[in-house]
Amino acid sequence: LCVRHLQAMDGNPMTKHVGSCLCGTVRFEVHGDFDSFYLCHCEYCQKDTGSAHAANLFSQSAKLTWLAGVDAVTSFTLPGTRHNKSFCRSCGSALPSTQLTDLLVVPAGCLDTEVSVLPTAHIFTSSRAVWYAAIGDVPEFEGLPE
């Protein structure tokens, strides 16, 4: 056993993340650490996020606990693929998915607590949106531009 496991067994808290959907119907906790953090540029992730990429955290050991609104959580799996998205049926916000055996997938944007890990990698970059390369040259505003 490593020191981390001994600390957890001694009653010291493991990493805990709290999250929710946009409308607040669904709330959850994730206990444990994330193994990886991928920014996926595949065509499926572009479609289901409406953006250039999905930002998902993965864990084989963290445990998900639904605190509220579990009956509002629904999932969609694209037929013929392993691509899955769980979301709130009230507001459509992306939510954690446990559809793959022994793998928890948590969209980074649904967490209310700070994500302390940096992305591991960009994946499926061969499908990257054409306009994504110019992002570094685009002006930035702290709020809505006037």
C-alpha cells in the first residue's frame, strides 16, 4: 500500500469534488482522484458539446455519489460506438457517466470545485475544428464585449 492509501484508511479525507447541472436539479460528489484529463476533438464530442472539444476527466477508482436529482439524469449512447453522454433532462447540462464498465467519466465543466490537474493531452486532433488553430490570436475580454 502506498502512503495515500494508508492516509485514506486512517480516516484522512480523499480528494472530493462536488458538481451540479446548470439548473441545479442534479448534484453529485466524486470521491477519489482522476487518472487523466483529455480534451477530445473527435467529431462526436464536437457535436455533443457544440464546441471545439470536450473536456473530460477519467477515473478507474473514484466513486460517484448522486446527492440530488438522479431521476433527472439520462444518457445517450451513439449506436454502433462507445460514445456516450449523460446529461440533465431538465437543462441539458453534461453530467458524469458510468456507462463504461469500471470507468467514471466526468465533464470538467460540471464540477463546482476547482480542477487541480492540467489536461493530459489533446486527443483525436485529426478531427480538430479548422477554426481552432486561430484561437490564440483572438482578442480576450473578461466579460461580454461592449
